[in-house]
Amino acid sequence: MKILDKKQHSCCSDDQPIQSKDNSKQKHHHEEHDGHSGHDHNHDIGDQTLWQLFLPTMISFILLAVALVFDHFWTQTWFTNWIRTVWYVAAYIPVGIPVLKESFESARKGDFFSEFLLMSIATIGAFAIGEYPEGVAVMLFYAVGEIFQGMAVQRAKKDIKSLLDQRPDEVTILENDKAKKIKATAVEIGAIIQLKAGEKLGLDGELLSNLASFNTAALTGESVPETIKKGNIVLAGMINMNTVAEVRVTTTYEDSKLSKILEMVQDATSKKAPTELFIRKFANIYTPIVVFLAIGICLLPMLFVGNYVFEEWLYRALVFLVISCPCALVISIPLGYFGGIGAASKNGILFKGSNFLDLMAGIQNVVMDKTGTLTQGVFKVQDIVFDPEFDENEILQMVNVLESQSSHPIATAIKEKVGEIDSSIVLENVEEIPGHGLKALINGKALLVGNFKLMQKFDINHNIAHEKIIYTLIAIAYDNKFVGYITIADIIKEDASIAINKLKTLGIKVTMLSGDKENVVQDVAGKLKIVLAYGGLLPEDKVAKVNEILAKNETVAFVGDGVNDAPVVALSTVGIAMGGLGSDATIETADVVIQDDKPSKIATAITIAKQTKKIVWQNITLAFVVKAAVLILGAGGLATMWEAVFADVGVALLAILNAVRIQRMKF
């Protein structure tokens, strides 16, 4: 599917969402949509080749170069009067007509003070006073600058375009064991997709094949293939690497995880950073002021200067106009933010708007959930401690059968350890005792599997100091005798420690909040060297903890993955969701989504945000300093049109080159 068919560009265009859908529910204090800034002039250069783009400027350049040779190096007697004027007009037309047309169109729509009007007045004025070469040169360099700006915007959109093209238009489904190609949008839940090696999956689903290897780079930014087992979820955009795989569709095309990501990216460019909004508003006020100042520079000196020459002061005013064009600011700043969003997308991090890049750059505290954020959210058996009197394998088989009656993650962990269910074991009188565990009869003898409260309830004696054991405990009794216990624990993510160290290096305070029991939380905190860690928290307790930090006037990024994290994600300065395993509610509420669930990407997101803000302010400083200096020189008659061209087009190009740097950086 190709949503982004054409890339549009303007020196001062608003980077509107690639599509108009806006399903994201953002926090009201973050929602800042850019209105019409009066500079919505789009130059569609997406379908043109480089030759087509540069042909008008090449014609203009050749005619100008020949004219300058005739003027200064190889004087021709015929190159005078009307012939010379027509020649320069011919050189002006290829680059000037598009700008004059844009100027007329903007004025017709009520935008009289666009950059196109400034360039039109300045160049036509230069012709009026006989400065033909400078009039052509200003417009030529301006046109070249416009082309390079358009190419820069295209490059900035490249990463996001590749993301938008991830879903195939058609998929192969199996009907009565026969393969049939249909539109991806027409596939229903429950259909079986046949995915050949090298093909992209079009919809989310459950893997029916025993094992398959997938390239997940489109979703996570990770190039290392991921091996997925039967029964696990595979997502739209993943590429099957090896043998033919079969997938049962679990969500519709428009509800797939990738569809939600696309909506986030499409909406991202409409949510402007405060700096971006300020510059656009500033340009609206600044440009008309400059026009009136230019008129003043041209006419007011006749009241004070004895030897006033109109042409001389008009030239100064025209130079002033060229210098004043706000192109460098109005294109390079949005381009800087767009580059930041693109760089983040390439690293598997999705910012829902440039305003969140600004907020992320100023984060002072990162508050993290434990399960699913710092740990994998997958429980595994750690230790099996049984009395030697019992046959370990026999007891484990019975426990596995009984736990299969439950959907709790503990049951999954035990099944993974023990293996398939032994169908020869028959359960009778299965009973679930809330808050305690399970009970059943096997061969007329009671099997108890649960916590130590269950042992106490049925007066099963033991000498285990279970309070001192960190992990989750599964106590087991059979035939009224204590058998022993199994410890189960969540596994800390491989890069969790790296994540904490990176955040500390950035000078950010880290806090861990969890609903898990206190001793488990403190154990994980100790291993990761997190000083502030709190366990046994309900969702409202997490909200209270974040409010305590916010009350100190400090910024907070909260990172979570579960439905119960949605309230605190919404409350925080920036909400970050783990997008791979994260719930849809948390992803929808969050401002930033980390697609591969790696906590180390939190620090990467902050680094990208800081670098983006740094580049934006470098461009602002460069543009203001150079323009202010040349404006003063121009008003005093010390700067010519050539300096004006540098102050406008030159500074714009330097700012653009600086802005696109972020896309080449390694994070």
C-alpha cells in the first residue's frame, strides 16, 4: 500500500499529516495543532527527475553566465540596450515565473506578505533600476535553494515512507486447502494466511506452523531475525525468512498493530513543537514589518539626506527585502523536527508529534513499571525443591495436569518446564480456592497446588521459611503430606541494566513502580542498581507516586506496558509505551512508543530528542545572527545583493544541511 505517493515541499509549508485520519487521543495540555501560518505553498517535486528539477535553473544559469561574459570579459557591441534587457529577462523567466505565480496566488488568498512576494519585489525592483545581473542572480539562487530544500524534505520523509509501505496489498489465504489471493483489506478474522519465504505478512495473527523465523525490522528497527513458535502472535509488516508458514488472522486489517503505528506517524507531523509554532507565528508578524521597513529605508531618507538619490536608496531597500526572507527559519526548523521523528522511527521509536521531542529533551525523571518493561513479563521455573521421599517427575506431571485447568501465567511456566499434559492422569473434584490455589483428587488422594496459605488451610505441616524466599512460590502437597515447592520468577530483560546506566549517564533520576510484592521488586531493583523502587502498588498508588514528583515541578516520563498503566501514562509529562507486548490502551494513551520493548531505547529516545532540539536552536541562532548582521549592513548601504543572497539562500542551505545531520547519526 502506498499512502505517500507524492512528497510535497515548500520553503514555508506546514508539514501536514500524510493522511487526515486523527484517531490518537492526546492529553489536552500537549495538543498544539498548527493553524494556517500563511505560508502553505506546496511545490510537488515527488514525480520529477533531477534533470527536470534543475532544467529551468540550468537554462537561467547558462543565459546569466553568457550575459556576464558579454558584460565584463568579452564585450560585444550588439549586446546593449533592448537586446541586453531582453537577454536578462529571458534568463529571469525560467526561475522567476514560478515565484511570481506563487506570489500572485498567495496574494489572491489573502497572504500578501509571503516570501514569494519579497523575492518578486526585490528582483523586479532590481530590473527597474537597471541591476539586471543581480535581479537574475537573486532569483536563480533562490530557485536552487528551493530545490535543495525540497530534496532535503524528501530525504527526511524517506524513513517514514518506508514504514508506510510495509503492508502488502494482497495476501494468500487457504480455502479448502487451496491457495487464493485476495485483497488484504477483505481478509476476515479466522482466515488462514499462507506466507511464503520472503513475503510480508499483511495482518496480525497466530502462527500455526511449529516454528518460523521473521525479519521484524519494519516494526522494531532491529535487523536480527526473530524466531517465533507455534501459537505465538506475529504482526503485519514482518517478513517470513525461511520455509512456508501458516498464520491464523486474529485482527482486521485496519486494527493491526502496524495500522495503529501508521496512524501515529501520520498524525505526528500535525502536532508541532512550541518552537515550531512560535517561528511560524513570528514569520507572520516579522515579514510585513520588514516590508514596511524597506519602504521606510527607500523613502524616509529624502526628508533627512541632502543629496538623496532614489535609485540608491531603492537598491538598499531591495537588498534589505532579500535578506529579510524568513526561509532559513521556517523550513529548517520543521525539517529538524521531522528529521528527529524519522531518526527515531528508524530506531524503532515512534514519537506522536514534534512537541513530544521537545518535552522528551527536558525529562528529569524516568519512572518505570517492572513487569514487561524491565522484565520480560514471562514467568519461568527457577527452582524445584522436593522431599526425596517423592518421585519428582511423577509429582510434576500431576501438577502440570492440575495447573492446566488455570489460565494463570504460572500454569504456562510449569507447562513449559514439564512439557505436554499426561493424558493418563485423571483429575476428580477439581476445585479452585480463591487467593489460595487449586485442589483435586488423583487416585483418590488430594493434590494441593498453590501458595503457603493453602497449606495452612488444610493443616499441611512444613518447615519452610517461605517469607524469606524472594521468588513467587508454588507449594505442593499430596496425600496430606508436604511435597515441596517450585519457585517461579520473571526474567530481567537483557538490556535492562544497560538502560539504567544510560539514563544515569544522562543525569536522569530513575524510579521503579510495580504491583508485584515488595521483596521481588527490591530484588530486581538491587540487580539493576535502582535506588528508588516501590512494590505492592495499585494503579492509583502509581498515580500518587508520579503526582509526588510532578508536585516538585519536575518533568516525568512514565514507561509502562499494561492496561493498568494507562492512567499514569496519561498523567506524566511524556508517556512511553512498550509497543511490542504493550496493551493497545497504553499504546494509544502514550506519547512515545518503543516498538521492540527494549528499555535501552528510552535513553536513545531522550538522546535523539536532545540532539534534535540542539540542531533546531543552532539553526535559529545561525539564521538570526547572520540576517541581523547583513540587514544592518544592507540598510547602511554596505551590503550588495550578493551578500543578501548569502544571508537568505546561503543560510537556508546551511541550516538545512545541519538539520538533515540527525538522520545520519548513530544512536
